[in-house]
Amino acid sequence: MDWRHVPSLSALRAFEAAARLTNYSAAARELNVTHAAIAQHVRRLEDHFGLSLMQRDGQTMQPTPEGQRLSRSLSTAFGQIAEISEDLIAQDTDRPLRIATTPSFAEYWLMPRIGAFWAANPEIRVEIAPSGDLVDLRADGFDLAIRYGRGAWPGLNTERLESAGHVVVAAPSVVGSNYVGCMTDLEDQHWLITGTSTEERVWLKANGLDLSKCRVTQMDVTALSLQAVRAGHGITIVPRAVAIGDIENGTLIALCEEIDSDLGYHILTRPDRVSPQLKTFIAWLRKQRETP
Amino acid sequence: MDWRHVPSLSALRAFEAAARLTNYSAAARELNVTHAAIAQHVRRLEDHFGLSLMQRDGQTMQPTPEGQRLSRSLSTAFGQIAEISEDLIAQDTDRPLRIATTPSFAEYWLMPRIGAFWAANPEIRVEIAPSGDLVDLRADGFDLAIRYGRGAWPGLNTERLESAGHVVVAAPSVVGSNYVGCMTDLEDQHWLITGTSTEERVWLKANGLDLSKCRVTQMDVTALSLQAVRAGHGITIVPRAVAIGDIENGTLIALCEEIDSDLGYHILTRPDRVSPQLKTFIAWLRKQRETP
DNA sequence: TCCATATGTAAGCTCAACTAACAGGTAAGA
DNA sequence: TCTTACCTGTTAGTTGAGCTTACATATGGA
């Protein structure tokens, strides 16, 4: 693209409006500047091109023939720019909310509840993308992310949602029904854990357990993990809601539980990019944390 | 034109170059800025539209599908702007010199000599526009103006060319062959003068004669004025060259002549808008004043 | 003649656009 | 594996393009 002969784009915009409206004052109003700005821009363009572009017509101004040529090209060009800009803005406005979450959050916290959100807000479409990776909201095009951690994500609005409520469970036969402690001597255990247990791994590590030193068998789904743990083949870590039945009927023992941890799920959004629909979704998330 | 959704035109230009070249550093070189400027512009556009426009591809960047849509529209739009800009610059470069002069200067000074200029410079086209009005070089699209006065035209380059050499003449029978003085008692005379004698009127006024208080008959052409003056019907003012024959053969008397006046013809040009061709023309004008 | 509108222009202000500087990533070649 | 050359990301600071303010002058309708 040869920009050598192109003057200031701001000046060209000012001129286009002046030529189209045949009035510097009207052009100023359209562009939210003063008539002085328009006059100066047009003057500078005339100097640049060495041509008269506007001429007096009583009180107002008319484009000269050269001015008309320039104005026509500019109107077409700027019209295209305005159109594509509007299209992209509309595309951003009309698309569903894109939510990135940790896998477990999606599976155990959000999906079980999302039906209620959809019932209450049928006009708000939500796309949920479970991902263990730390996504870049802006670059990856997300409106909101649910992340597990301590909440210090720079450049983002961060609001703690709630604790994850993880619980480490095993069959009584594995550690004895009188096991006392938390995370004590569990490194020698056989961990049966899914590959998507991203935030569980974070919690274990934060509590001193180095899974890389443990025998780990990666399971495909949590249900299989639990089945194997019930059979006494090892231990696992899951959200409390998943194991509460087995704990209460004595099939499994809760060896350690996430209580009063500074780790937890957080709502992440980009500053100044919170649409009304997103605000509705966030309010609903807040309401949900009060529900057992 | 709806500018509400249009972001910074500078940012759009930066993005267009980045998308087309798939490289922020190359875009920076094309636009003569640093890669940091390009990166900031693209970031701001992504914030504005709420969409990702560029994504990493190893070391370089690729436009996303939305980025490709925007980039295509921008390339077309900016291409049009670049093209019309180049056309107008070329038009200014390729057109003939446009010279505004006072009417008498054109008729008696310039036109008699212009043939010599054209013979010497066949490649330089010159358009001459006689005008009694004070033209605006910029607004009216002139490269040079010849104006009669004292030379103080603000905002313009001014160079004195030479005296106009006006002479007031009458038949001996009108004022007696022994008339002594200059502009003395001439207000009672019957002035036969063309409408285009702009600079003559300026000189008369500067020498104390108020034509509005005189009996003035406007003639269509100077030749007719001279004929009537020869017949003793009144007096007139013309360039010396026109009347020199009648003065020398005694048909007319020179009542007053413009000598050592601060009034004179001046060459006016706009600062920083003197093309090589215009310089050639000005040099030729200078040379001509040395020619009787 | 008065009033409401227009444009012209110079002086001064300000923030968008940019640079400088540093950091970190990618990829190719030794 | 290390080195080199290129790329982008980002922050802090600079600056002049773009604008406003204020005043002047012109036009046209009532």
C-alpha cells in the first residue's frame, strides 16, 4: 500500500463530511468537533494536494470539481469502513456468551445448574468451554472464565465465587477406618485420578502432595475412579458432592477435605467489557453459590 | 455517515498493514512506526470490537476469520484513498501554470511577450487569467499572481517586478500645450477610461484624484479611449507604451507620468508551492523587466 | 438594522499516537 | 545445546496532531 501521497486520515474524514454536507458547521456537528477543526483540516488538505477543494457559496461551502472527485472516493471508502465496523460490533453483540471454565467446575458445578439459568433467561445464549489451560480472555475471545486459584490475575476483574470443596476419599480397607490426619502419608498411595482434574491437582500440590512422586493411574471418567476406589484399589480426589453418598453410607472415608482454603473458584472478566447479558450471568453465578 | 462504531482510523491503518503483511514488524516498517505502535493499535481494535483480530502463528501473526473480514474491507477502502490521493497529486503536478494578472498587465505587458516564453519553454504550459479582482491564490487555484500595489500581501511571497509606467494624456486643445503640473485641476476633466483599468485607477487615487468626483465615461477598449482623446473629447490614463507614438508626434500631451512610484507590479506566489516550472516562469519574468 | 447563522484564523491546550527500553518467545544454524 | 536473529508484548514517558477557544468577518432573512 503506497501511503506516500495520502494526507491525514482525520483531515480526509473532516473534508468528506464538509463536502457531503456542504457546510463546515454541520460537518463539525456530525464529527463532534468545532467548525474551526473542519476548516483547518480542509485548509491542510488543499495545501497537501495543491488544489482548491471547497469554495464559498454565499454562507456555505461547495466542493470544487476536484473536491467532488475526492469526496466521492472518500464517501465510498469511509462508508465501507463504517459498515464493516458496524458489522463486527453487531457480531460481538449478537453472539452467545463464551464462558471458559475448569473441567471439574463445568462437570460438577455448572452443568448441573445451567438448566435453571437457561430456563430463567431463554434469550441469553451461553457457550461453555471446559479447559484445563489458562485461557487469554481477549485473545481467545471469552467473556468470562472460571478459574481455580487464589485470585490474583493481573489485568482482569476477579471475584471469588466459592471454594471447590474437594475431598480425598478411599475405602476403609485401604487406610483403616480410624485414619487420622490430612494428606499424611498419602504419597505412597495409588492415586486414581482423571486427566481433567486440573484444579484438584492444584489443591493437592498446595497441600504438600507431589503427584509426580506418586503412583498415578489416569482414569477416563470420575465414575470409574470412584468405582475402583470403592473396590479398594486406591484413593482419589473429587468434589464433595460426588462422594457424599459413599461417605455417609461408610463405603468411603473422607481422608482430607478442602475447608477454609484460600484456593477457590473465581469469576474472571475483562475490565470494561461486561455486557448486560454477562452481568445477568454473573449475578446468577453469585446466587448459585448460596445454593447447596 | 455513522461514525459511532468506527474506531481510530490510525489503528485501522495499522491493523490493515499488519493483517496484509502477517507481521507487525513489517507493518511497522511500511508505516514508519515501531512494532510497539502496531501492537498497541491492534490491541485497541480488539478491545473496541470485542473480537480477536490477529493470532500467533509461530513467530508471526495471522488474522483471525473476523480479522480477515475487516482487513479485506480496509484494504479496499484504503486502496481507494491512496489511489485518489495519488491522482490529485499527479493532477496538480501535470496541469499548466495558472497565472492571475491585472487586466492591463496582461494586455500590454505580458501578452506581447508571452510568445517568447512559449518559444523558449514549449514544455511549460501557462494559463493566464486577467482579473481586476484580488484573487486568493490558494482558494482560486493560482500558482502566481501579478498584482499592482505596494507589495504588502500577507502570507505570500512578494517580489516587485517593475513600475507600471502609466501616463495621463490629453489633446493640446483640451488643456493647452503649455500645461504645467501633474494631476493639477484634472478633476474637472472628462475621463475616458476602460472598465478594466484597475491598476490605473489605483494610481490615480494614490495621486490624489478622486474619480468618483469626476465625469467618467467608461469605454470598452483602450483604442477607443485614445481615439476620443485625440479628438479632444477628454483625457485618459494608459500605459506609456500605448501612447508613446502620439506623445512623440505632438498629437497628445503627457500631463502626468508614473515615475519613481512605490506602486508597481508585483509577483505573488504561495510559500512552499513553487514548482520547478513556476521557478522557470518567474526567472523569465525577471529577465523581461530588463527589456524595454 | 438586527439577529442568527456561516467561515477564517491564531494562540494555546491535551491526549492519541508514538518511541524507548526491556522482556520473553520462536526458529534456524552451528 | 547454545547462539543468533528475528518476532511480539508491555510499560513508562514524550510530543505534536488534533482540537478548542476566542475573536473577527461575511451572508442572508426578518
